[in-house]
Amino acid sequence: MPPLYAAPWSLAACALLLCGRPGPAAVAAALTAATTVRVARRMSDADHPSRAGALLSLAALRGTAEQLLRCATRHHWPIATAAAVASRRARTC
């Protein structure tokens, strides 16, 4: 089993959110909104497709964030340690 299994859009959104700036956060929100629309179109037989799409997209984003945190502490701790030594921002996260 791979240490990280996530959709590319959610990895990109998490990376943008980690920047900590309003611009990248807006791009991450737009990426999540586009995914919400795409998922809602596939669920046309649901009672509330847009709500279901939003919930699924946000759940995927949260799951990816949790996996990234687990990977930083379990599988990729040497990389996280090196980043903490090199960057003040990495130490505060």
C-alpha cells in the first residue's frame, strides 16, 4: 500500500493552502469548486447533487490533508526534518 494515495487536484489544493497567502488560497478554493461541479454533474440522480458534490469534495480535501500530515510524521520524516532545519515556516507548521 502506498504511503500517500490522493487525487492530484486535492494534492494541488493542499499545496496551495500551505502557502499561507490569500492568492493561492483563492486558487485552491476555485480548484475545489471546479471539482464540486464536476462531481455534482456525475450525481444527477441524487436529491441535492450540488450539496453532495460539495461534501464529497471537501471530504477528499480533508482526507488528503490528513494523509499529508501522517506522511510528514511517519514515512517522510527525514524530509520534514530537513525542511524544518532549512525553513522557519516549516518549523511553525
